[in-house]
Amino acid sequence: MTARTALQINMHPLDARHVAYTLEHQLGVWSGQVDRISLTVDSKRSRSGRYRGSDYEENRDRLYGCIQNLANRYPKIDIVEVDYSSAAREAVREKYFSTVAAVPEKAFDGGPFHAYFFGLLAANADYVVHMDSDMLFGGASQTWLQEAIRLLENTPDALFVGPLPGPPREDGELADLHRAFPGRTGLPVPTRLATPYPAYRFQSVSTRIFVLDQRRFHARVQSLDLVRPDAKRRLRALLYRESPLSAPAEEVLTDAMIRKGFYRIDFLGTGAGMYSLHPPYRSEHFYRELPRLIARIVDGDIPAAQRGDYDVNSSMIDWTEALLQKTKSRRLLRATRQLLRV
């Protein structure tokens, strides 16, 4: 039976270390606002890149131990492993890509593709609160989702809504409206709406966090198209033995919004509202500090330099260790090792 609302969280065995802390936080914020909770576990290992990882089986056991423990405490939870059978892939194609001959399992970079749409299908709800497993939330208004649904009902050109990206600044402005969107150039600057709280209209959507009106999608979008990667991306896919058929899911969804004249609206909402934060890096320091980081967000202990920014920045956590792994020489070394392994 189709539910009115569902929380749907995508996760992967390589997420186990942060899921141990983030999942309970997410459930505390959202479980009381939805009818169903679907934890979508993608256990298919990529051939290369950050989605391949080491200690894969150990992380898989750790992840399942964590989510099963929480499922025993939250009766709304349904643990769903992503099904890659031909029947499941055809069901996803019929539901979301009916005009496309075949849907790839992975995006060109080995990242999840089928898994995202399988998760939306398995959630089986009119309004799906989708998020990645590392998302963090402040404000935690328990009326936010109902406000989001009313906003969708009253805004015919909105396909997605979401929490405000980053804790609000006093003036309600976003810190960086011109940040590039992967695979797209020339997207318009988000438009601030005339509401009592900060709210913005975007012409893009991220798979990190969104609320999707599935009925509106099926009535007015009907079918997504794959987005062909450019030559550089196709070459990368071939070198790493990944599928060159499509760019990541968020680019596919953004392309559909632009073609059909839809928008995404992110807003804070009434009272304390709801905002999202995303930790952009991983390091041993990050894992040690994650419980404290979550506690600070829940308590509203947000420095001024973090306000208006949707990525957790260095005002809240020391990223020095993580950024050392992002130097050009380190990235080149990792890429070389991956190529040799492939």
C-alpha cells in the first residue's frame, strides 16, 4: 500500500563508520514526521574509485549490525537491499525512465545510479524525503515536512523541496549562491522568495537531500532521460571499466527539471525550522569528532562563519588532515593505483 510520506536513506557498506552516529540523529529528526522509513543499502561494490574501498566485507557487517539494532527500536524501519536483478532494473526503468532503452547500474564514475531510483521506488510513498546517510540537520522542526507538503501543493512548478542549505544567517542570505553545479554551467542564481523565513528557488537538485512529489513527477515529468557524459568523463569511465552511459543521478534530475520548467525550493520554515549540513571530507579526526559535531548542531552551537554554508567548514571542525589527502600529488597517486588495480 502506498504511504503518504516516507523517509528514504541511501547507504553503502563504506558508510558504516559515519552511519554509526548519523543514522540515529537522522531518525530522531525525521521519524516522527513520516509514515514509513526505508533504509536502502547498496551492497554492490564498484570496480574503482571511492566507491570500491578496502575492508569491504568488514564494513558491510558493521553497517548491517548498526541498522538492524536501530530497526529493532524503530518499528517504521524497513531495511531494503538494492536489487540489481533484471526484473528490478526493468521496474525502475518503467517507473522513472520509460522512454530509455536501459538504465545503467552505476554512473560514469562508479557512483550509485540505479540505487537512487530503486530507493525511491521501494519507498512507495507520495512524498519521499530522500537523503544520503551523512546528512546532518539543525532546527529539527517537527512541523517542517507538513509545511513542505503544503508548499508543494500550492506551488505547481515545484518538483522538489528541501531544508534550507546551511544554518541561517541573520540576514537570511546564502553565503555562496554561485557555487558551480557538477556538469552544468550557466545555471541562474537562486531566487529568494517573499516568505517570513529564508526560502530560495533553485534550478538544480542534489541527491544529498530532497523531498520529491512522486505523483507530480509521474503526472508531468513521466520519464527521465540519461545525460550523456562529455568525452573526458567517458574516457575516465572506459579506463576504470565503468559505464559511460550517464552522468550522475543529480544531473539527470536537474536536466529533467530544466526541460520541464520545474524548480526546487529550499526553505527554513516556521519556528526553529529545518536546515541541512553536509560534511564534505573524511578523516580519522572527522570520525573522532563526529559525535561532538552532531551534538553542537542539535544544540544550535553554530559559529557565525558556518552560517549560510551548506558544507561543514573549518569553523566547526579541523579539516587539515582531510585536505592533505586532496593535494594534486595524492590524488594522482590514488588514480595511478586504481588504474593498475583495474
